[in-house]
Amino acid sequence: MTLALTLEQLLNGIQFGVMLFLMASGLTLIFGVMGLINLAHGSLYMVGAFVCAYVTGITGSFWLGLLAGALGAAIMGVIVEVLVIRRLYQRDHLDQVLATFALILILSEGTALVFGSQPLWLDIPSVLKGSIELGSVVYPVYRILIIIVGVLVALGLYLLISRTRIGMKIRAGENDREMIGALGVNISVLYTFVFAVGAALAGLAGSLVGALQSVEVGMGEPVLILAFVVIVIGGIGSIKGALIGAMLVGIVDTLGRVLLPSFFQWFMEPSAAASVGSALASMLIYLLMAIILAIKPKGLFPAND
Amino acid sequence: MKKIVIGVVVTAAIVASVAALVMKGGGYKLTDVLNESPTKIGMITTLSGGGSHLGIDVRDGFMLATEMANANLEVIIRDDARKPDIAKSLANELIQKDKVDILTGIIWSNLAMAVVPPTVRGGTFYLSPNAGPSALAGKACHENYFNVAWQNNNLHEAMGHFMKAEGLQKPFILAPNYPAGTDALTGFKSRFGKAEGEIFTKLGQKDYAAEIAQIRASNADSVFFFLPGGMGIAFMKQYASSGIELPVFGPAFSFDEIILGAVGNSAIGVKNTSQWAYDLDNPANEKFVKAFRAKYDRTPTLYASQGYDTANLILSAIKKASPSDKDAFRSALESADFDSVRGSFKFGSNHHPIQNIYVREVVAGNGKKPTNKLVGVAISDLQDAYVSQCAL
């Protein structure tokens, strides 16, 4: 494999990681602050993608669609939080899993009811089509945009949490819920806000990825599983852990898919190697998770240790 | 505490993955009673969840034919939600409780393998409007089983043949790592020979950056892929913006009219193989496409044509014999005495079609959606490779 191809695959891994980070950061934020396991996070990703495709179809502007996708998911997040999630904070994790699982079913069927069960059309805007040359590597412009958006979101979250008053309350909420309530902070508004931010990030990820992949019912669940792997690896509740975990998963998965089949070709015939290699590659991130948990049972960067 | 949480999270992830599978259940019933003591047909097909547009089109094509013929049929339609266990229990219910004469409708090969063998052994006729697993064409063929669509390998074989005839030498081929995917690449290579590069992707994979980079770095002169449903939509969009100019080929499954609507103009120029095209020039097809558009306000896909042909085959056989007279009805089906929208149509000894496979090209449509245009014949009178293994 040439150096250019290796670099391109590395970029692909980073881009995949950034996409996972957008999902995982919301998930881990919601868990860290509210102690809530939200299985419906993937559904918010789907809602974002559908709203984005719909608005882009009407207005013809992908940028408006992107904004609407993130806002739509945030609004859906607020509705869900007020109606259902709010009642779950004091409950057991298994109750939360059951209730948010029900939300997956309701949101999927609801989306199919509103938009139909056929995949929607959403495409990359023409300015971002095509590729540019970075040294010896030719790389699609749109994927570079995704990387940039991910870096900006990471930076934004860092500033929000470490430098603003709301961030201070979020950190305080993570450490001691009763105390921050006793100090006069309206905890339920804070929770709704955090949930909306997480939902908006999921909606943004869904919109960005929807243009690249396909917008269809059930698109969120495979991503949700990967996002859980990311936060378990990174340490549950930690944004920094989510960032590192997402990069690890993205790069390991991408390079595994490329390298393993060619590795097996050294001593197997090509079609058997392709089949064995790709089967093993799809297990790789779960092996990674198992190894990391064996060494560091709380993940790489456990929150409030 | 943290250990428990990790346990719960892992459980949650498993539950979520099951969620994707358990998502849809239920079904509904549509009875169409026109006269007394009609022939009863059970249709088990996929009407909800991923890939439901295939089942919906098979159903709509089938019902259109029965309505146009104003036939004395009762069709009981059930939704299998793409799950083998649901399909199997629906089949038992239709055969034992509703006592149907004929069963049809299944889209997916894994569901067909669960339902078809016990059904036909029990003496009920099964006519497949879509799935054509190799086992049912070869060793496990049965006198009561008819496939009206194609054997699974057919469209891929035809594309291998066509690309070779076009003078292409180094195709890069990819398919998901599951039985129909390996069959696809086997079928392709059986006619083409060795490929320049070969990749099996994860089933359900949506990001193809790594594969596209490998295609770019290879010496390939063309790309052949079999990625049904949402996978194909994702691949085509990403391939189009990658800047690679190699021509793309594939079976019709990734380029039906509904998928083209979601892919958009990225697919323009792609050649695909199909046993049918909506612009195929014959009177039966003209009548079908016109009636389908008038009734459902969309262009039919190949799945709709398969449903329509299946219904017309049944209707032609009912005219000759009653399904209760099994031997007479079977030979009426074998004679395939109906006007297929594919033009010429006949069964081989294993009850699978011997038919032309055509090449279509995706061109810009008059709306924002691109569409397929018939450009030629890939291979004439193709018979499946498994017929010699069938004892019939």
C-alpha cells in the first residue's frame, strides 16, 4: 500500500471518528449530567436527517436544511424530555432503557407515517462536490467539511463547559445534583437544555451524514451502537473520553477494513481472504473495546472518578 | 456502580440492535371477494421496515393484474416485516387456517428458504415473485415450486457476460458479506473470469470511503457492485463525489425507479442488468406500465413487473384447471401460457425462467429524478446454472 493511500485511509478514519464524536458527545453529556441512558439518541439522529432532507427539498438550500436538521432534532429532544425523559431521572437504569427503547419504536413509526417508508433524497451541495489535492492525497471536499465541523464542535463544547456560566452549572450538576438544586439553580431547565444540546448534535450528525449516505427509517440504530462503544471505551460521562474513543474507533475500524483482507492475501487465495478479512474487520472494534475494558474497566478517561 | 453502569450500557447497546430487528410487526388483511368459492391465494411479503418498497411493488403489481382480469380470486395479504420467523408462522396460518391453494409473495431468499420447502412438500403450490436462492433451483427443487422472477445469480451472470463483451478487462467488484452477496460475485465471475480487485463489505455498511480509496488506488478499468437498498444509495452518492471516473455497472436491484429517486443524478450513466424494463417494447408491457401509472401514480419497478407476471401466470393456469386438481394445474403452470411483460417467457425443467436479460442505462429524467432506459440485450435465453442438479 502506498503512502498516499495510507494517508487517505487515515483521513477516512478521522472523518468517521468525527462523525461518531458528534453522536457520542451528546450521549455522554446526557449520561454524565443526568445519569440517563438514552437509547433514543439514534432516533434523534434520524429525525435530524429527515428534517434536513425535507427542508432542503423545499427550499433548495442545503445550509438551511442543515440548520433545520439540528434545530428540528433539538425541538424533538425538548418535547421528548418534557413528556417522557423527565420522569426517568430518579428511576433505575433498566427503566430508562425500557422507556427510551419504546421511544425508538414510536419515533421510527412516526417518521414512517409522516415521511413514508421510502428513502428520501438528499445530496451534497454542488459547491462541496468533488475533491481537492492535499499534497499527494486526493480527498473529497465534503468529508473535509465534516472533519472541520467536528473540530469546531469539540472546541465549542470545551469552551461551553469550561468557560461559561452554564458550563459551570453543568459541571456542578455532574458532581452534586442536590447541592446545585439547593443553591437555587433551576435544575429541570438545566436538564432540558443539556438534552436539547445533545439532541441538536445528533441531528447535526444525521444531517451531515444523510447527505453522504442515505436518509431512511432505522438509520440511527447502527450508529447508536457504535456511539455506545465509543463512550464505553472513552469512559462514560467524559467528553474528552468521547473524543479520544471516537477517533480510536474510527481509525481502527477503517484501517482494519482495508488492511485485514490484504493481510490474509499473503497466505490465502484472494476471495477467501476477502471474506475472512472482512468478517474479522467487522469484529475489530468490539475486540478493541474488550481489551480496553480488561485493562481499564472504567474506560480511558473516567468522569468524576 | 460504574461496573453496573457499563453492564447496563452494553445491555442497552444489545437491546438497541435488537430494536432495529424487532421494530415492525403486525400486518393487515385485504380480501378481494368477487364471486362465490374463489381460488384462495396467500401473499406473504415485506410491507414495513427496511426494503418494504420491494414488497409494496410486488403486491401492487399482483393486485393490478387481478383487478384488470376481474378474476375470481381471494387474495389474503400479510406483512412478514422481513423476518423469517414471522414469515414461517404466517405461512402455517394461511395454509392450515385459511386453507389457501397457492402461496406467493416472499422477497428475501433467507425467508424463502424458511417457508418454501415445507410449503411445497405439504402439497401447496408456491410461486416466487422475487427470491431465487440457488438451493431451490438445484438440489432442493420441487414439483410444486415455481420461480417467476429469476434465479439469484442471473442478473450478475448477465452483467459479467456483458462487461466481457464490452471489452472491459479489470473490474473492481464488491458485495456485502452474506449469502446473496457471495452468490452475486460468484455469478459475476462465472461469466467474466478473474476480477482486478474484490471486496466484501459489512452488511448494512453505509460509509464506503475506505473501499472507494482502494478502487482509486487500484488499476481497475471499471466497477461492478451489488449493494441492495440503502447500501447502494450510500455507495453511489459517495462514489460520485470521489472524483473517480471509472464506469459503474451493477444488477437492477440498486437502480430501480425508487432508489434512483433517493440517489439522484449521481447514478446517471450507470449500466445495469434486468430481466425487464418499463420501456421494453411489447403490447403486454405497454398495457401494464400504462395501467400501473394510472392507478398508483408512479413508474413500476422490476418488482412490480414480477408481481404482475406472477398473477397473470396464476390466472392463465386457473383458466385451464382448478388448483385442487394438482397434476392438471401443475402442467398448466408449466406451460406458462400467458402474455409476460418480459416478452418471451418459458420455464426450464426446474421451474425457473429461461429468459433474456437486458441492459439498461440510467439517464436524466424529465423531472428531478433520473430514470432507466433500455439499451440492449446482455444475454439471450439465459438459463440458471443449477438446473442440472435438479431431479425434475
